[in-house]
Amino acid sequence: MSLTEQEYADLEKEVNVDDIDFSDLEEKYTVDVGLDNYVVVDGAPIAPESKVPVLIKVLKKIFSEVGEIVEGDDGIHMPLEGGKSKGYLFVQFKTNEMAERAIKELNGKKLDLKHRLLVNRLSDIEKFGVDGNVADEFQEPELPPFESHGYLKSWLQDEQGRDQFGLHFAETFGVYWNKKKLDPEPVIEPRKAFTSKYAKFSPKGTYLFSIHPQGVQSWGGSDFSSIHKYVHNQVRLVDFSPNEKYMVTLSPVPITLPEGTGDRSSFPFGPESEGHKLVIWDLATGEPARTFALPPHLEGQKEMPWPLVKWSHDDKYCARQGPGALAIYETPSFQLLDGKLVRIDEIVDFEWAPAGVHLTNSKVEGGEHVLSYWTPESTNQTARVALMQIPSRQVLRTVNLFQVSDCKMHWQSEGKLLCVKVDRHTKSGKTIFTNLEFFKLSEKDIPVEKLELKEIVVNFAWEPKSERFITISRLDDGNLNSAIPKNTVSFYAPETTGKGKTATTSFKVFHTFTNKHSNTVFWSPKGRYVVVATISRSNGEIDFIDCSFDDDKSSKKSPANIKLLKTERYSGMTNLEWDPSGRFVAGWSSSWLSNIENGYRLYEFSGVQLRDELVDQFKEFIWRARPASLLNGADKKKVRANLREYSAQFEEVDAMEADARVREAILARRRALEEWRSYRAKFAGKVRKSNNVQAETIEEIKEEIFEEKEEIVE
């Protein structure tokens, strides 16, 4: 039965079509005409047209592992031009969820050594092209003109080999040359309002950074000119990768496009960074390399663990810790390694080895990338410390631990040893004591040596490029009176017993200082010398110690011959730091932490005080770091052999600066010496030109009267 037009019109008047629910029919017969199930893949090889079918077959196999591709020619489309592929392709999945999975798991995947796939949703072109910012035709971007900032390592050319340091007091910040006992010499005119919070040098001293409400500013060159501005609203914390390639900043304020600004051309972040708080910057370009949201368990915390991003020794990898997992990224793409997390249930902390690790079964030049991590005890399992190789994720060694309260991981600077300080509790839980677990990574199967102590270790520090270390420990006897000095400072060194294949090496205590307040250890960057200090607002103290003291009385050479050189008291001391050369130590009292005797003191490595400056509203003292030395072993040996000659030259310069009269005398001697050398060179040149001149013997008669006597003869 069919309705006439009049009957249909009458029925339409009686029934309101808007009130009918068609959702079931729409869901059944809907047609997806959007682009969300398409992905665009860049970074594919550029191949001749004859090899394109083989390439498509390989790529289809990869993308089929994450989702079902639409059958036919529409499934994968690879554009061609000039008889070869253009390096990108389009893939159509059956559902949007499959396309999303392809982006998460395959974006950044290495196809081979030269090609890395970059996978994005095709519909993202609308997101990035809002307000007509994307032109219909490709326009090559304009490169900004090159701007020179001078030689960024110019301070290393100082003839006197001096170090630089920064002084921050009141609203002023300045960079100065260290001149021992003399007043510091300004490198540039000290600047007011240079930073709103604090200042930092990069790990190798190339850049100086200032912190502002708008973000971070980098400075460099001989005159510290402006290099880059890193826009990050209300930035609080700053950190760097070991080789200065990247900077990490954190702000409590989420990233948002400024109100009233629709143009993103001057805004460094894209829509994908909205709401993020953690940013990794490329220091060479000044552009953000990756942004992250804070893990949910860190949101709202007053004390933020820092750094949140930890780096491998060569900046090749970085990692973030989340609930039950590690996220490891490969630079410079900052894509998740192999597209997936490293699942580690209840992980508490992790640390990268500070250098390439030379495993016995590895032939990798420069060493392997290794990280350590630990997990706590639970009802069904023990606490565990493990070593993992990256990128294979192979667990190299694990150690199970019982009755664990806390663990701290301390890597030796060359990556040869890892010490895990394990704080353990008795069954009653009333007493804490410490075990030291030493992983020997340079030996076969990575053996672990255990050092059991009856005390709790409150501080541990390896000597740089050495296997010696220092601990500060105390008995956990329940007496919490801090006025009683009960800390013990112990000096350990490896000792070998036996010979040949039966030889074994273990750590032995060579010296102790008892009944001390000391709570911190600062090794010289060059080793041998160390300061063991008491950082305290009332009873600050510094012990200057030589750990390889030359003692003529002992004929047997000891692995650690300890000599206390000097003890200095410094009330109100809040910070202590060695200069990069290991010649000087700076201690200071910061007005941020104390109101007692704000200022700084400068000491020689032996404990001799060189300067004592009280500075109103003094905030911080920062040494400018140095890159690793370019001298090889032969060069260093030559310097040691001629050390007296070099020392005499530097001592002469120091004397000239200390006394004006001495300076004039030294300059007069230098002028006389130069005149003599030029005189000799003048006549030596004439002799060389006169090849035909015959030799002539000149006799000189010299009369000398020894005694003269006069007599009168009649």
C-alpha cells in the first residue's frame, strides 16, 4: 500500500519527525567520510618506480601488525614523481583506533640505519593549519641571518689559566676572574636585575643561564651577549644534558596560548603541548624538542623530585620514571624507544652509568649504555637491584635484598663500579644499619661484593677516576642529640690479596676520624684531595685532607696514606664547591638559607685561606665549569716533566700582580733580555750573509800591575 502525496503531507503534519529516535539506524548505516583513520608516513626510502611494489609490501607488513589496512589500492598510496617515490605514503586503516595505535607504536620506528618513520594522523593538517596559516602551495621557509656570538669558549684562552666564577648578591650578578688573594677582576660590568631567581652555567661552561618569569635566557661569548630566549611561563627548575645539547625546564603553570593571541607564529609550542609543564629544549636551535605532562602522582606535590629527566653519558638517551615503568627516549627524535615503555613494577629510582661501560663480553667502542634501578620489598617478593643494558633492555645482573628501608645508587665516574647503599632494619624495625653492595661491571658475570657495616652510612662519595671512596657513618643508638659529635669518617681503598688467578680484591678501611659532626664529602675534581665538611648554620667546619700524602718515613707504598692538612671553622656556611682545576675551594653563606655572615671564603686545596668577603644579601657563588682536557697521555706526561718551569712562570705572574715594584723590576729585566736577544740576532744575521769573509785572528795584550814601588837612589 502506497501513500498519495496528499496523504503523506497530512501524515507529516500529524507526526513531528524531530521527535523520532533514529540513533539505531544512524549507527548501523553511518558512513565514515573523515580522515581520522588515515595516517601519513614520512621518512620512507626514496626508491625507483620498479622497486616501489617491494617497498610497499615491506611497509604493509609493518603497519598490518598494529591494525587492519583497507584492501585494494586505497589501503596504501605512495606518490611518485620523476620515476621514483617521494619519501612519504598514506595508509588507510579500517578504524580510527587502529590509526591511533599505529601512531603510538610506529612513530619514530627505525626502518634501517638511514630511515626513521614519522607517523601522524592525516587530519592533523587541520589542527596545525588553523586560521589559514598553511599555504596551498609549498613555500620554502626563510632562514634567519647568521648571528655570531663570538668564540663561546674564549675564557679557556686565558694565558694564566685562571678560572671564572659568578657572584650573585642583592639584585646584581657578575662574572669574575679568580685572582687568588687579590680582588676578583670583573670579566664584564656586573649587571643589575640580571636574573629574577638564580643563575646557572651549563655543564661544560659554554653558556650562562638566567631565570625570568617569562622563561630562560642564555648568554655566551667573551662579553656574555644574549644567545637565545626560551619562552616558558613561570619556569622554576632548570637542568641540562651532560654534553650541553639539551635543557630541561619545569613550570607549575601549564602551557597555554596567551589570551587574546590567535597567532601561533611567535609561540614556540604547538597544540599538542597544551597543558604540559615539562619541556626539553634543543640548545643549538633554541626550539622545544619535546614536551610532557607531569605524571599524575607528582601533580600538586610541594617538593618536586629533580631532575625528572635523566640522561645517558653521551646524550643519546634520556629517561623519565612513571608509575611502574620507565619511558626511555632516543635523541634527537625523542621518540619512545621501540615505541613502548619498560615495565618495572613499583620502581623507586634509577640512575644512568656516567660513562660507557666496558663489559667483558662486549666489543662496542666507547662502552655500553647501562642503567641501574631498584624496587622495594612487597608481600610476595624481596627488594631488588638490577642492571639493564640499553637499547636491548637486557637485564645484566640482579641482587635480591631483605629487610630494606632505602637504597641509594652511587656510580663510579668511569662506570667500572656501582655501589648500592642499602639501609636495612632489624626485625623489630627499631635499628637501622647499612650494607654496601659493589657491582664490578668490568669483570666477568659482574660479581657483587658485599660490605656489611654495623652503622648507618649517611654519606658516600667515590674519588673521581678511582676506586677509593669515603663514608660518613654513625651508630643508630636512638640518641638524637645533634650537639654530640658521633659521626665517623672512613677512608676505603681496594686491597689485593693473593697472586695470579687466585688474587682477590676487596675494600679495606685505611683510616678513620671519629667523633665528628661532619656530614658532607667533596672530592677534588682531579682526585687525591678532599674536603670533609660540616654544613651547619651555627657550627660549620672544613677538614682539608690529602689522601696520597708523601710520607718518607714509610717505605711501603699504601693505597691510601691519609693526612689532615688543616681544619677551618666557618659559622653559617651553607654551600661548598671546588673549582674545575682542583686548586681552590669556595665556601659561602647564602642569604636564601641563612642570615649569619653572608658572603664567601676562598681557600687553596691545602686549606690556606685566600679571601674572606662579607657581602650584604649575598646569594650564591658558582664556578664556571670547564670541558674535558684535550691533552693526551703524552702531553700530560710532558707537562709533569716540566712542571717546575711552568710553575716558575705562573709564580712570576702572581708576584707581578701582588706588588707594583716587583712588577716594574720584572718588566725591566724582560726589556733588557729582549734588547740583548735583538742585538745578537742583528749581528748573527750579518755573519750568515758574509760567506766570503776570511777568518781573522785578533791578539789582545792585557797589562795588569800587581804592585807598584818607588825608591830614591842617591
